[in-house]
Amino acid sequence: MTRADGNDHYVRLRGVKGFLEGEERLLKRGDEIVVGRSRGADLSLRMATKYLERMDRGDLSRSEAWRTVSREHARIAYHRDDLIVIEDLSANGTFVDGERVQGKLNVEDLADKPRLISLGAVERLRIEIV
């Protein structure tokens, strides 16, 4: 699918709650991203502005809410405009619009309806086609 202006669509991941709030990534068709608390994650809680601004990062990393997000929590792959795959990589679960992802979830109607991805106790991401 191509936009009326001739450009391809993108998938936008935008943090709406937690340390990822305000963080944003655009994926083009064929991209995939890993989200988690590891510095090596493509979208990392440890590299998020809200985390880096905190003076109590040492205490925070021992908190229960922080540890509900795995080092590599979820993988999001943009295959086609009508197929985004969300894969749960965590022990605590990844949720899309409140429903737990069992292994992998194929999202085929993202163009019609943005989704809310929940990671752990606090982190929330909005995913949409733009």
C-alpha cells in the first residue's frame, strides 16, 4: 500500500507512559525492533530520556516495577502494511489492547485502529500506521 503522496507507510511506536513516554521510533517495511530494558535493545528503557534524567537510577533498577520489563521484552516486525508481528520475549508478558500475546500476534488491521502495547507494570507504547 502506498500513500497518496507516493511515499510508503511507516509504523510509528510512541511511548505514552513510563520511561518510554515521549520516545518515538519509525519503522519502514522490513524493519524489526526489540524493546526492553537492556542498553542493547533497539528501544531501551535505559537509554530513554526520562530514565537518563533520573538521579536515582541505581535505586530504580532494583525496583519491582522496573524489573517487570525484561532485558529483551518484545520484538515488533513490520512485514507489510497489513501485517505487523508482535512477539512476546518476556516472562511477564506483552499485552496488546489488554490481551496477552501468546508467542506471536499478527496485527492485520493497524491501518484501521492504532493499538496500545503494554510492557511490564508501567510501560505503554502506541503503535500506528503513519
